[in-house]
Amino acid sequence: MNKRRSRIYELVKQEREISVQQLVTILGASEATIRRDLVLLESEMKIFRTFGGARIIDDFTKVAHSFQERAEKNNAEKLRIAEAAAAQVKPGMVIAIDNGTTTWMTTKYLREISPLTIITNSLPIVQSLYDVPDITLVCSGGKFRDRNIDFIGNTAVNTFRKWHTDISFISGDSMVAELGVYKLEEESAAIVEAMTFSTNQAIVLMDSTKYLSRRAAFLALPANKIDILITNNDENCDKDYFNSCSYKVIKF
């Protein structure tokens, strides 16, 4: 990050929200330059651009900071996956999104699509979308899990099961092509099961490190219930790995 962008980032953190004109005045750079810098900072998930300016992505606890650090791993791949996921969404849809760094990144692109109804158990997703006028947010509620900044338990499960959705965006801790998506914790797997109970499309967002890693313990979504997998190409993965699967695979 160059010195000017670093200074912009520090100013946005300090003010929480700042306008392009304020940044132009403080830094003495052109409006076009400032806007280019804001686009780059947003692509790094450090800020969100607003109409005429930018606001900080709230880093309200050390846990939230840890979540953002996880998001920065394989950042470029995750952003491409997130953009491709958002391309599946049309105005007027009802979307369920679970808690994960790649699913969180879809909010960068979903902000530009409206109207939408979004049901989630992820507090970072709520924070990312709460100020978009034409997006109706439904937070699942339930037992708050601070290490993941999400909600789990019966209340969350029951909220998801009440909704029929056009798309459910699913993350996972690992994946086996012919078996499905796995989670490390049983309560997380129960959330995915509830999300996909009544959905038109179950779309899995997963970078290649997840299906090349050791299998997590709990099956959350069997392969026969997956409609689309969006992932990245990886030279360490057998090019035929997904050939026998019935679901569509979109790779970058």
C-alpha cells in the first residue's frame, strides 16, 4: 500500500466515515486519484465506498480483527469467487448467506443489486449491508458465538427453516467432491442444513485450499444437494477431481 492510500485508510479509520471532498482537501490530490485509491482499498476489504465517500469496515473487537485477517488469506481468489456468486443474483431475490469470509465478501457486490431480502446468521454481513436502503436484512438471532461473530442454535436454525429462498450461499471448512461440504462444528452444520431445507439453489463458495485440506468432522451439505460450486483453479488439484459430480462447477 503506498503512502497516500495508507494515509487515506488512517483518515477513514479515524473519522469512521469521510467524504471524497474532505480527502481531496486534506491530501491535496485530485478527486479522480482519491476515487481510484478508494476502489483499491475497497478491493482489499479495508473500507466500503459510500455515495461521495467511504466508511470503515467496523473492527469492533479483536475477534472481528481476526475475522478480517482470515478474509485476507487467498484474498484475490476469494474476491473473484464472491463476484461470480453475486453474478447469480437478480433484483427481487431472497438470499440466505451463512458465516464465512468468502460469503462475507459477496456483500461488496450485493450492495449494488436491489431490491433484495437477505437472511443471515453472520454479524459481519449485517454490518456490511445495514445501510443499503433497498436491502431487507433478516438476522437469524440465536446464541452468539463470539469467535466466529455469528449466531447458532435452535433459534437460528428455526429462522432459516421458515424461509423459502432463491439462493443459499454456503461456505465450508472442507469439501470432498463426491461427498459434500463439511463443517468443523455440528452447530455450524445444522445452520447449513436449515438454510438449504427450502431453497431453489444451493451454491457453495470455496477456495481450493478447503478441498485440498483435511476433512472436517460434520457433513453439512451432501453432494447431491449442491447445485453450483464456485471455486478457483489450483495446479495442485487433479483437473478431473470434480468430473463425476452432478453439480455445476464454476472455476477461475
